[in-house]
Amino acid sequence: MPPVRSRTLRLVLLGALVVVLLGAGVLLGRSTAVSPREAATPPAPTGPDRRAERPPLREPTLAVGLVTTDAGALTPPGQPVAGFSAAQAVTDAIAPRFVRVDVRWDLLQPDQGAPFDAARPVGDGCGREGAKPCSGTASLLRTLQTLKAAQDAHPGRYRPLITFWGMPAWAGAPGEGCRAAEAREGARPLAPGAEPAYRAAVAAVWGAVRTAGLPGADWTPWNEPNAPYFLDPQRATCDADAKPASPAQFGRLAVAMDEELDRLRAAAPADSPAREDRLVLGELAAWAAPSERAVPADEFLRALPDDVLCRADVLSLHGYLEARPRSGRGEPVAAGLREFDRRPCLDGRPAWITETAVGAPRAGGKRDERSSTLRAECRLMNRQLDRWYHDPRVTAAFQYAVREDPAFPTGLTNEAVDRTYPVAGVWAAWGGDREPDAAPPAPPADCADDASGAADTAPPG
């Protein structure tokens, strides 16, 4: 062998040995301890980044929705409701594409032996603790009938998103996990083998939607299944790193609803809009960090198998904002959106932010009603809607709610419905006659800063 080739071969072998040794050093220097959450996290995809290669999901677009079952606020202004003129004007100006309608299964079917009753009274239309004004006896059927009147006034708007919550005592059973015995009845998991009862409730609401004259609806199995006040227990043991228990229970509801919707759609006439009803999966609260009693959206989604999550026609998250947040930032939703992007089967599926607002978005909070803060809220909400408009995944955002609930003060009017907050103008600008793919609207004049803008410092959620 010629000397030059021999030297070359030795150099090649020496280089390979160095690479092997370096690799071994890296492996030996790395801890092999893995936390439970890391163990439950699927490995990152290898090879080229799929997200970098695929084209954008769609051009910029954002439709707006509302979260309310308040018939007084939803009634068109041409049909006056005493004391609700301000709320009616706000809702009419927004003319939302969607309205999320909560279905309290426990109130509408409290007894196993009685049928689900969409006409059953579930409230008096008053504010918290009977605060006036009151819009009259509230029921699911009345809310749906009011939506039909609003659709007649604004064709193409006010499509309902049906959201279940409130487990009847007879349909639920204690789960297994952290503080399972302490779960309130309305948050207990569906009892083993009780899927037929849940499917029957879905079918009953489907019938009520059609009885009200609504041509179509969207459907979500359970509200905030990653929060203990809606589904409990959240984890197998009382440790923030423990395996989440709630995704499996939510998965049972999601599969049952999907199968029932398939049956109902197939039975509808061939030309019926009901065949286009969609399954919306998620409705996840945006927890900033894991705890023994709560599961962040991204962790919850990772625990859902493809057989559940990939059934979704639409994905949904919640995310709130504060002009003066304690944490110095907006509510995190980006991690949940990234988790959607990890699932190849969800390519092209839109995401909706089905609860958002500014104010004091935490239980028992007190809203700062100084004019400077209210204008800061207005600007903050407008900027966030603009960010979601430009996000290729997000196609809708829902305001929670119209009338203020003092226990969760994020409304567009106060509880007395005699004051409208400036942020209502933002939602009217993004809604109304504007098409979702139109250019972002200019901020309303009521959003203008009257001072230094010191309150307007929260970065995006």
C-alpha cells in the first residue's frame, strides 16, 4: 500500500475513534434520570421540521363569537327586553358569528328516571344573587329560540357552539386519583358504562336545536376538562408531576359524542345543514403551570391519543388577558397551539379561542374601572385579536361574556347593564358587518390613551 494512502487511512481511523469517544463522553455526562412528565411526553420528531416545510394553513382571518346563555342580551333590539337595552345594543353591534351555549346536564336531567328537558327552567335571567335587571325565566330552549330570532335579524351569524358540563349525580361516579372523594358531584367523571345516557343527552339537545329552527350547530363534549371544578380528579396522585387522570375521562366523552353525532348526521336528510355539524375538542383552560389539581393545556393534549384528538373538526382553547396582570404577562395559549402542531392528523384543522376577555379574569377578582385601565384593556384586547388574526391556526375568538359576573368580572357591560365598557367597541369593530378575512379594523376612539400608557404594558399571551 503506498505510504500516502496508509497515512490517510490512519488519520481516518483516528478521527473515527475521537468521534466515538466524544460521543461516549456526552452520553456519560448526561443524567439518565427522567421526570414522570418527560416520560409521558412523546419524543420530538426527528429529521426536517414538518412545520417549517408545510405551507401556512390559511390566509389571515378571525371571526368573533360570544359566550352567553342570557336571552336578554341575545334578543334583537327590535324586541325590547326591560333593562337590557344596553346589552342588546352591544350584542347586536357585534353580530357574532358564533355563540357558545352552555348545557348544564345536571340541571336539565337531574333525575335518571326523567327525560332530558330542554325547556326546564335553569334560572331567572338575573345577575348573581338575584341582581337586577332580570330577563325572565331562563331555559336552554329559550336561549336557542332567541338565537333563531337573532339569526333572522343577522343571517349567517349566531351559530351555536353547544358545550356540555355539570355531571348529574346519577350519571357520575367517583374517579381514582388526587382527592377523588372531595370532588363535587357536578365534576365527577362519567360512571363506567354510562356512555348511552350521555349520548341520549346529546341527542336530546340535537333535537332541541332543530325544534328551535336552528339549521346547524357545533358541539364540544365538556367544558374545561383540565380544571377540577369541571372534571375531578385531575391527576392520579397529589403531585404536580403525577400522571394526568382527566384526559382519559374526557376521551370517553369525546368518543361518545362523536359517535352520536355521526349517527344523527347520517339520519338527517341529505340536503340538511345538520350534516355539517362539527365536533370541537378542547375547551381547555390555559393554566400557566402544572399543579396537583390542574393540568396545563399542552400536557393534557399530549395525554390524548390520536384516536380521540384526531376526531376533532375544530380545536379550542381558553385564554384571558389583564391590563395589570399579577404575573406581568397575558394568559398563555401558545403552548397549546404548539401541541396541535405536533399532531400530523390535525394539519389544517382550525383552532378557536372559545373564551377570552380582559378585566379581572380570575375567580373573586375585582375589576379596575379607572378610565385609564379600561382604555388599556381596550388596546390590549385589540392587539391580541390582531395577533390571533395573523396566526395561521386561529380562526375565531369568543368574548366571555356580555353582562358582567362579579365573581369573574370580564363582561362588556356592568352587572346592572347600565354601563358599557370601552372594550365592547373593539369586539364590534372586529364583528358587525366585517368579514373575517377583511383587514384588521382600526381601534375605536374610546381606546385612545389619555395618559402615559403605563397600564398598557402586558405582552402577548
